[in-house]
Amino acid sequence: MQEVKRTPIDEGIIDRLLGLDSSKIGFYSDVKQKIQELEAANLNLRTKQNELQAIFDAIGDGVAIYDDNGCIQYRNHVCPRLFPMETMIGSSCRWLLHPDREQHTHDDCIVAAALNGESRNLAFTTSENGLARYFEASATPINDSHGERRALLFLREVTQRRLQELQLMQSEKMACVGLLAAGVAHEINNPLTSVAGYAEALIRRFRDDPELVEDQRLEVFHRYLEVIIRESYRCKGIINGLLTFSRKSDGSTENVDINKVVREVLELVRPKAAAERVTIEERLAPELPPIRGDAAGLRQVFMNLIMNALQAINGAGEIILTSFTHEERVLVTVKDSGCGIPQALLDQIWDPFFTTKAVGQGVGLGLAVTYNIIHRHGGEIIVETRENEGACFTVRLPA
């Protein structure tokens, strides 16, 4: 048997054949590993980006990022709702914050200040359809890894809050006026008492002295003095009603004559109604059963309802007040010939600070306070209305 001669294997050839001499297999292995790491990193970045975008869009305020030229790079979905044109991508910050100026500077623009490394806040007002809108904005600098600086702007509409602040200021002002009016009423009451007292004394003098009665020159004096006395006591009645109305309620309950409460309020309201050419008609049922409640609170209820009725009438009109009993309850209706209430607003009229009146003419608390007082008395209040056909508020209280 012939012996086979083995040829020695050159390991260098094998390395060259397998590519190990140039480390190709190791290189491709490293590349594959790097690719897998990059894919994992990209997936993680996409996840983070989606999370940040979700957070960005979930913010209730408007959020915009301005580049170093003061132009918008990014914005969330709130910005177009607040300012559709002014916050378009590429828009300059001056379109939003100071449209009346051609350029922005560090001194007057919070975005320019942020691009210079300074955080700033700004409150500004716009007008839409004749109605004021109030906004607050804050700008903060952002520094990226390339050394470039951008500005992060937060934009919030605070119209509702600002209107409530203005309404509270007006409410406080009216409270001060009420305190002053009470003091003035006390001061006026004293001289009116003197006027009425001296007029009554003169009438007694005429009655007791026959010579004065027979004097033809003084025949009209008696009638004049009676007018002075009547009007003096009428003024005193109005002032006493004002003092009674302004008196703070202590929350105590008593038997209340609802007709008397309504008439006390009407005594205060009639002069204003007459000045505005509004007639007030009373249809109050006699001998109503008493209400167990807070008289001061009920005066507030009917003052609010009657004043609202007056303000709903533009020009001449009428208000009809009716009282009656039904199913062991006392009912009072306040019906006006005013503009009525739109059906879309009926669910909101009882909300605090809701008002359709201009700023300074109402604070939006009247019906909310009225509702709470009636509810506290175990009663209810309902409204029937048609736009441009007036409204009728009905108060139902347990007898």
C-alpha cells in the first residue's frame, strides 16, 4: 500500500481564504453590532420624540419655539386656536406681540429678550368684534448643543379671569357705595324729621289759632304744609327702606310677610323705573300666609329680579308682580316686557360671574345669589322666556 504524503497546510492561506487576515469577518460583525445599536437608539429616540410631542400637544397653553431670528419654528395645536395667522410657522414674533412696530428690540420684546438669555413675562390685550381679550405670555431662553439660542414662548388666554377680577373690583366698589349710602341716609333722615315736625307744628298752630284760619292771605298755607309733611314722610320711607335693605343679614329666620317685602323693594325701585319710563304693576294677593325665612335675604332676591327686569327693558315697558298661593306654597312672579333670554344661555344664567352685560354694568352674581337664597329657604325658582318677548321669573316658597 502506497503511503500518502501529507502536504503541510499553510495557515496564512486559510486566513486569506476566510478573510481573517484583513479582519473582514470581525469588521462585518462589528458593523452589524453597531447597526443594531443605532437601530435601538433610533427606536428609543422616536419613542422619546413621540412622548415629547404628546406632552407638547397636551399642554393647555399655547406653546411656540422661536429661532434666533425671532421666527416660529414649532408650535402646538393651541396656538392656531388663539392666534391662527400670527403663530404660523415662520411668522415673526412682532406679528403676535407688537404688530404696531416694524422691529423688535431687547427692551420691548420678550422673545428678543429670551434670545439674549433673559426670561421675561408680558400681559397684553387684543380686541375681537369689539370685545377685549386678555393674554399672558412668558418667554424663556433655550440653548442647544450647537451653541445656538432659541426662545420658548408660553401663551395663555386669561380673559375670563380678568373679567372676574374687574367684576369683583366693581362689586367691592358697589359695597363701599352701599356703606356710604347708608351713612348719607342717616344724615338725611335727621333734617327730614325736623322739616316734617315743624310743618306739623305749623298746622297745629293754624288749627288752634282762629285768626290765622280767617286770614285770607294764609288760606293756601295749610295745603302747602300738608304736601310738605306728606313728601317728607315719603322721603323718610324711602330712606328707611334703603337702610333696611342695606342692613346685613344675620341669617336668622322669622315669619315674613312676602307682600310687605315686595312693597319695600318697590319703594326703592319706583324712582328708577319712572325715570326709565317703565311702569310697575302690583297684583299681590291679600292675606297671604307668612313665609318662614330671612327677610333681608328675600329682599335681596326681589331686588335682584326687579333690577334685572328693569335692565332687560330698552325704553318704555312694564313689569308685573304677582303673588298667590298654590298647593301650600307662596308664589311670586316677576314678569317683564324686555328682550328675553336666548335659549342657548338659559343653562348658564345661574352660574356665578356669568353676565351678558358690559363691564361695569353687572358682576354676574345677582341670579347666582338669588338661586342660593331661594334654595336655602327650601324653595325653587324657574324662568319662562322667549327671546325679544320678555321673561317671567317665578319664586316658589313653602308657606
